[in-house]
Amino acid sequence: MDIRTDRILGMIGALLIVLGVIPTIGGILALIGLILVVIALKGYSDKYTDQSIFNNTIYSIVFEIIGIIIFAGIIIFAAFGFIASLGVHNLSDFNSWTRADWQNAINTSNLFPLLGAIILGIVVLFAFTVFASLYFRKAMNSMSQKTGVDLFQTTGTVFFVGAILTIIVIGFILIWISFILLIIAFYRTNQHEQMKQANIQ
């Protein structure tokens, strides 16, 4: 693929990620968008013979996936432990329990471990998200250097700050905004390519 195709794929991919907030189909759109962005960055990486662009993007995704897997594992393990501590052996036990049964079964001895596990899972996921954002910022910094589009660097910085602030709602908003900036950054690569061609001629 030529650089124009990579630019279009990057713009469409980033747009689909932005549309990931749409209920029901948002997750699918975001996943497709992520794949397109990765393909686009691979194309830019090959064009500029700088594999750090693609590699750092992959590292970012891998770190995030590992964080999600560990988080899910901790939560599932804790949930099973919590259910076992209640003395529940099958679903019929839940149906036959009264409000008094629940009040007697749930106490600090089995509730605190569950809450502790949830907090641990969130901390682990947060740590991996920050690590992932560091690699994504590196990829964006490389894109900025190679393409001459400063907005890529801004995108990486906003994404990184957003990852740090995911502990509060504004962090997710910043990450979402970073992909809007990514759309514009991909678009601007065409302008810089045209300027280069004009200077050569």
C-alpha cells in the first residue's frame, strides 16, 4: 500500500475508535478501528524505515491486553472465593435465600477480601494502562519526527496524560480526545507530503 492508503486507513480507524462510545456496536467499531490504525502505522513504519513506530504500537496494545487479562483473572478468582465463602454451591441456593440469609452470610470476613481484590485489580490495570500509554506516546513521537506533523506528538501526550488520569473520569475523556487529534494528524500528513513534493520540484 502507498502512503495515501495508509493515511486514509489511519483516519478511518481513528474515527471508528472515536465512535466506540456508541452503545451496543461501539466495541466492535473500536476494535475494527484499532486494527486499521495499526495497519496504517505499519505502513508509515515501512515507508520511513523506522520500525519503532509499529513496534511501540504493538507493545502498547500487548501491555493493555495483559493488564485486562490479569484484571479479569483477579476479579473472577475473587468472585468465586466470595461465593464459596457464602456457602453457595449452586444457583438454586440463591433463589431460596431470603433477605435475612443474605444479611447473615455477608460480613466483613468475606466482603473485605472481595473489595481488596477489586482494588488490587484496578491498580494492576491502571499500571499496565500507563505502561501501554508510554509506548503509544513513543510511537506518536516517532511519527511526529518522521512526518513533520507535530500533532502526532500532541496526540501521544494527551493519550499519556489521559491514561494517568483514568483514575478519574476526565482521563477517559482525554483518551477519547486524543483519537480525534489522531484523525487530524493523519490528515495533515498529506499536506506535508505535498509540501515536500513541491520543494523537490
